Amino acid sequence: MIFYLQVIETIFFIPVDENEIHHTVCVLKISYSKGHDDLSTIILKNCANELSQPFCTIFNKSLEDGIVRTGFKIAKIIPIYKADYKKIVSNYRPISVLPVFLKY
């Protein structure tokens, strides 16, 4: 007798809620680096009440669709000097600065 086991490949994400986003924003470490969106953690923390609902909608829609929005995929690349001659490109290393809410 042969048995066949059917495996359904699925994954379920629990939707985030406004309280979870608000809490996450409130406990962010202060950082003065800004991504391409020009938002700093200070602005994000000061506007946590107003931004929790829109971010909740955006994040849940992204989880539901399985699509990461283009704006979340953009990073600002900054060359950081390592050593030796500053005029040689290989003496720099790239650093990606992501949008604040994408880091957490």
C-alpha cells in the first residue's frame, strides 16, 4: 500500500497593528542619518501618532500582496574612506543608508 502526503506550501503573517508600529517607532534609537526619503528618527518619533495608521496600512498591504514597494528598496550609497590615497576609488567602501522605518 502506498500513501501520498500532500504538503501545502504556505506561510501566514499576522498583520501588524497601529499600536505595534507606534511602540516600535517610540523605542527607535536616535539617529541623524537619513535615507533617500530624508526622514530622520527624530521626525518619525515626533510624528508617531500621525504616522502609525498609514504605515500600518502600507506594511499590511505589502505582507498581503507579497510585494515590497519600490520606495522601500531604495538605499542612499555613501562612500566611506578606508586608507591610503584619497584619490583612488578602491580605497573607499560603500555604505547603504536605508530609510529609517525599513531598518526595524
